Amino acid sequence: MPTRTLNVSLAERSYPILIGEGLIDDPRSVLAHLAQKRVAVVTNTTVGPLYLRRFVRGIEAHGVQALEVVLPDGEAHKNWQTLNSVFDALLAARCERATTLIALGGGVVGDIGGFAAATYQRGIPFIQVPTTLLAQVDSSVGGKTAINHPLGKNMIGAFYQPRLVLADTATLDSLPERELCAGIAEVVKYGLIRDAAFLDWLEANMTRLLARDREALAYAIVRSCEHKAEVVAGDEREAADRALLNLGHTFGHAIESGVGYGAWLHGEAVAAGSVLAAELSCRMGMLARADVERIRALFQAAHLPTRAPALGVERYLELMGHDKKVRAGRVRLVLLRALGAAFVTAEFSHDMLAEVLSHCTGNG
């Protein structure tokens, strides 16, 4: 299938998103975005054996010197210690401000690599090469970089845009099924918040996505990136509409923190969190009960959890209080007026929220 090129429009910091098959084996697009012929490729112990040598061999054939930095895999390692190991490698190799850091992997690698690039020598060039569906449709685009803290997910980080996003859809062939499903959660999010027609398409094509149909996956990735690029171009630092991309995330981040990072995949937590947001929206009189059941059925069709764990109401509220959307001490949530129409609000009944957390979590 032909490579698609999208653009994130941010004036002088605009950059392309390339989506296609076999891109990691074609170094030309990367070479065009290097400040010097020296890079640091950050990956992890899972992605590295699959793609690191292939990718590095291609750019080295064009005279590029590559430092390889391999991190432990998993959300549990998205912390200061792992970030510091990237700095150790960059400093030991005497990497300069013109050295480009390339993140080759999923969301954790992209977030850590991006944060390292944002802060090493006060900022070095950065390229995203996402290899998971979740990273290709969401985390690699938009410049959010961060590490986790025991009290909250992604609470320490920076907005730092890449110079290129290179999404090779062929890497999804090696993606475990659980990771593929987790990525679909972020795809469904775009339909829920701003594209009801895309939601219809997802319902009709979920079987194709799970079967890794190349055409269906490519369409889902392109449509998701079109939405992400449009939202980021209008609100880079999440002062307004970009917060809509966090549907289910306030609940989801509380789940990830509450059960321990890595126990639930991010997309799994977002799916369960989106159902909680839909449930609250319904009880507030906005969504019909049939809409909530439609959302639940779509996530179930994607083999995703639709019931959040029973952390307890007080624990949920404590963790949600660390969310980045909190303003003046008030938790703000992304809710749904209708399918395809989301909004951010602090105007909700806290008694109703507690009721949802009490009755719509756990096994009961």
C-alpha cells in the first residue's frame, strides 16, 4: 500500500507523519531529518531484537554513526532510573546538541526517549519510530513526553515535538494480540470524542482489525493520526480542546497507578475508564443507556476490559486528584454529550461520580 504523509502544523516546528509498510528498512526519510550524521537509537529488550539492527544497518550504510541504547521493557520501567540510564549512555558517548535521538518502540520508549531529548543539553533533535498500534495512533504524535511517578502517571515530563514520525505498519505483524487490542482502545477514542461515522466504521470492521487486515489497519491509523494532528495543531499544550483526547484517561491513569504500573496495559485502562465516563454521562442525562451499551459492546468486541478494578471510591478519588486536568483543586473529566461529541467539565455531581465508582467497578 502507498505511504501516506500527514502533517502536524505548528509553524516552524511542523513535522510530517509517514504511514506505510517497510519504512524502517528505507532510511531516506530519516536521513532527510538529521542535523548531523550521528544518532542515538533508544529501544527496549523486546523491540530491539526484532528491528534495531535492521534499522541501524540502513542508516549506517549512508555514513551515519549510531549509538544503540536498549532499555528494559514495560510500563514499570518508565521512571527516573530508566531515564537516567539514557542520559548515562548519551554522556558516555559524548553526544552533542546536533545528535538526533530516535525512539524505536512503543509508547514507553517514545515517552522516555522524548523526555530525554527534551532535556539532554536543554534539547536535541528527536524522531519517533513507533512500533505498536497505540504509539502509531496516539502517543508518538503531539509531543507529549513523560515518566511516571508512584502518585500519578505521566506527571513529570515536557511538551517536545519530534521532527518526524515514521509509522511502519509492518511492525504490527509482530505485535502481541493483547498489545494490538490495547492500541484499538485509543482508535475507538477518536470515534467517541469527535467522529461518529468513524465509530460506525469501527463497529463494522473490528473483525478485520483484529485479524490484522492491512487495509483496515492502515485506514484506522491514518484516520486516527488525522484527528490527532488536527487537535494538536489547534491546541499544542492542552489549554482547551486537546484535553478531549483524554477521554477515559483520568479514570484509566488511576487504574494504572492503583493496580501498579504494567499490570494493566494503558489501552486496557483507557477502555475501562471510557466506560466509566460513558456511565457518568448517562446518569447525568446526556447519553442514552443504549449508547453506553454500544460503547461497552465495541470494547468487548476488541477483547478489552469494560469493568474497572475495585480500588475503592476513596482510592479512585485520591488518584484522580493527581490528574493533569485538575484546575484550582477541582477534578475535570472528559464526558460525552453524544457519541462523537465530547467536552471537558468540572461541573458534575460528586455523589454521582462516587456512585459510578462504587457500583460500576470490580466484579459485581
